[in-house]
Amino acid sequence: MTGALAPDGDVRLRPTSHGPLDDVRVVVKDLYDVAGRVTAAGNPTLAAAAPATRHAAAVARVLGAGASVVGKSATDELAMGMFGVNSHFGTPENPAAPDRVPGGSSSGSASAVAAGDADLGLGTDTGGSIRSPASFCGLVGLRPTHGRIDTAGVRPMAPRFDTVSLLARTLGPVAAAFGVLAHDAAGRGRDDVRRLVLLTDLLDLATPDVAAHVRQVAAAWADRLGLPLVEEPLLVSPLPSELLPVFWPLMSRQVWESNGEWVLRDEPELGEGIRERILAAADVTDAEVRAAEAQQVLLVERLTALLDDGLAVLPTTVDAAPLRDLPHADLIAYRDRNLAFVVPASLAGVPQLSLPTGTVVHRTAGTTAPIGTSLLGLAGDDELLLALAQEIA
């Protein structure tokens, strides 16, 4: 698991009690505090900082439920990445598609779980950091309802969107871990779901192979669940035709509040584009934030109306994972296209569950790679998504 580990990541922790996670091996993203270990967040300056004095809340909870920790896993620097590329510490392997990136920023967690070196990955998801690596590595990935899992002891990127999120090869460890970690009342029940909604505007943004695959998967899921499948767009007036201009100002303001003072005061060593991105976040105006917040409210209202009696189906990513040797500019272009599939859940604070549903072939390289299909619900629907996923498995 060497390539999947963080700089101070070779750690083994025994369970502190018994419970639903007995014998589950957990790998922990290097944004989580682990007592006695440095929380480096993929950055060499932070890697030289003092070790944490206590476990993050989620780490303590899984240990108390019978799990063991088998390592701290690599991450994109400061969690600012979608592909697992870290200019300081390298890029973990994608065991499901060795010629491709593993996805990020929960890259090491995905790599270790996909390789079978861990049963469960504790990661984070702000703008796709669990969902993209889950799709790229053929894993189950859950971004939960915002606030349902305690983020205490997790280094923030954009707290308004940050979530403790979960990865596994199968549904069981994700469901068990969510049951251990989540708090607050559950949302809707099975009888509240009377249709599946295929989000056609997002489907149209995916590559043709992915779109065709997801359409087939959605039809199969509807058949297994005994539900009608309807096709509707997500973004209708008065919402804009794309959500990236809504998400970026809100996330950037949070990134600046989390990292700006540290960057200016300590002048840390930062990789390609990271310092520039943080400094640019300082330029977001209050007017831009207010305008984005107004659009965010409209999105929540639209989702609430659209999914009043159903759940949405969408591609998890625009395409399979990019090749490892893809130029940086092409990765940025992929990122910008891919955000359309992950930003809705982030902005609305709702759960999205990515399930591995097949592979596609790279039209130039000729190699196959996994892709995921997602279920998207309303706030509090986490247990519902997990239960329906068990029905369609």
C-alpha cells in the first residue's frame, strides 16, 4: 500500500471496542487527525508540523465500533484536486485501471480500497472528492447529507461543503460505517419513492458511451424497483444552465477563509496552481457570494420539487478516469466538465451514492476503465439510498 499512503501514513491502530465494524480494515485520508501522527493534507510544509494530539471524531467512532486503522492515505494537496495528482508526493495507483489516475482528492483511500489493502476508506467530499475516485476505481462511494457526520478533527477546505464520506468495494462496509457515524433523524422511507428521475441535461453532458451506459442502468434499476423511469432536466428557469458559476464563488470564499491567512503568514511550499488558486479566492466579492447564494436557494427548491416523490439518477462522472499522462491543461478541462455531475449535491447539501455499474473503452488508448452511476436524494435520504442500492445490487 506504499503508493497510497501519506508521508506519515504508516500507522496501525487496533479497535478500542467491538461493534458493527468488527474486522473491518479502514484507511484514513490525511485530512483526518490521528493521535501521534502529522496531518499533512498532502503538503510538505504541513508534513513538518507537530503531530495531532487526538483522533478526529470519525476515526474515534470507527475504532470504537470494532474497526482497525491500517494507514493514513494520500490526498491531493489541501484536498484541492479531482485526480489524485500531487506534485510533491506523486499519484497513487488506480488498481482498476493502471493507466489512469485514481481520482481525488481522496486518492489514497480509493487506491488502497480498490487494491484490497483496506475494506473501507474514510475520505472527504467537498466538490466530488469521494464520488470521482469511486467512479474511477470501480467502488461504492457515498457523499452524505451535509452535517450528518461530525467533521471535528478534519482539516477544512470549504466547511460549508465539506463532508466525511465513505468508500468501499461493496455496499456493506459503507452502510455499516454510515450507521456508526451518522446522527440526526433519517429522511424518507421506501414507500415515499414512486419514481426514478433520469436527469437528461446532465446525461447530455456526458460522453456518448457514458450516457448510453447510464441510460441502460437507469432503466434496469427502475425495472428492479418496480418504479417508472421519467426523464426531466435538473436546471430549468430561473436557474442558470450551469452551476459552476454558482459553486465557485461560494467554495472559493470558504477556501480563502480556511487557508488564506496561513498562506500569507507562513508562505508554505505549495504545488502547481495551489497558491494561485487560494490567492484568487480572496478576490471573490460579497456581491458575488450573495448572488450565488440566491441561486443556491433556487436549486434546493428545484430539487425538492423534482424529487418530492422520487430519486434522481445521473452519471457520477463525465467519463472514465483520465489517462495518467494527460497534460495538466487537459486535466483542468476535464475537471471543469466533470463538476456538473458533482456540484448539485454539494450545493444542495444532499446525499449522492455512486455505484460501480460497468466499464467503457478509451477510444484512443483502447483500454477499459470503470464508470459509476449515481442515485441522488433529498437531505436526510442517506439510509434510503443505501437501502435501494441493496435492492438493485
